[in-house]
Amino acid sequence: MMRQADLDLRALLPGSIAGDATVMAMAEGFGQELRTVAGLIDRVRLYDRLDELTEPTLSMLAWQFNVVFWDAQLSDAVKRTLIRQAIPWRRIHGTPACVEQAVAAVFGEPALVVPWFEYGGVPGTFRLEVEITEAPLPPQIADAALDVVKATKNARSHLDELRIIIAGRGGANAACVAMADEAVDVLPWSLAGVDAALPVRSAAAVHVVETHNLVVPK
């Protein structure tokens, strides 16, 4: 059996024309073209090869699926996530869940939408809290977050405040040992110095939080 990648039309020619030099040359030329096309067939497969795709294919897929947010400056990994979530996010577009998930996808960090009644804000407003572990703050992070919010929130709600929380976590190790000593007298001789050791383990952690608040102009 002959595979497409190894296709040789000359081997398929009947004996009556296999000796014709012109026919053999044409078969070789067509064979080369068919092998070239066969090598490009996998490029037609897009969805199951999303992790292998790069620009400009990613931008074309983003246009096709009408993603809720897009920025050409994003990494290919983030773009792939936005494409994968295009349909699920369209189903919840305009909800706090959509805003939170889109912001988390772009920044790779958790995000939380806080409605106005939970912090005493003006009705119809909300606050967005983004927790990141990278310090100092990446440039343009505030503008990027605002762009994501504008693209995913509903029209009636307005961002009141963007709170960026830089959380640094570290660990501290501590250990201690408790020991007990007991002397037992047995006549006519004594057995002393029977020691018992009891290990005690303890742990500690350090959590440092730095918060940057950005008040969004009305």
C-alpha cells in the first residue's frame, strides 16, 4: 500500500505507457506536487492543534470566535486560553464571573468582583481586586485590567475602583524537642537514667500584602 507522503505515480503507470519518457516526466512532476499538498494537510486541522498554533492564525481564530477580549501584545499562551473560552464566556458575558475569569486568564492571577453593597459604594458600581505575586508592578497593568473589564462587564455596571494586591508569601521553619527523664529504684540495685524523648513539630509562615488602589474617574 502506498501512502500519500510516499506517492509515486510512475509506479502506478500501466506497462503500455511506462516506457514513454514524456509520460514518466509528467508522472514525476505531478507526484511531487501531490506529495507537497499531502504534507500540508495537517495545517488544515486547527482546533485539535491549538497548542501548536501561532500568529497570525491565532488572531484569525479570535476574529472567527468573536472572543470577548483581545490584545495583540498578549502572549500566545494567553491568546490560546481566550480562544478556548470564547464560547463559554459568551454564555455568561456581562456577569461578574465573566469579568473575574477573563482578568484571571490575562494576568494569570485570581481576580474578585466586589459589588457596591459589600463596601458601601454607589449603587450600580463595583470594585475589582486583582492579587498578583509579581513585584514591582508590571508596566501598564492598570490599563490592561481596565480594558479587560470594559470588554466583559455589562453596560449598567461601572467600575468604581481597581485594587491591585501584591501578595508575598514566605515560610519560616521552627522545631523543638520535649524530653522527660525518670529514675526508677529497684532493690537491691537501681536502674537510673531511663530517658524518653518526645518530638514536637511546629511551623510558621509569613504573608506580606501590599495594596495599590486606583480610583477610576467618573
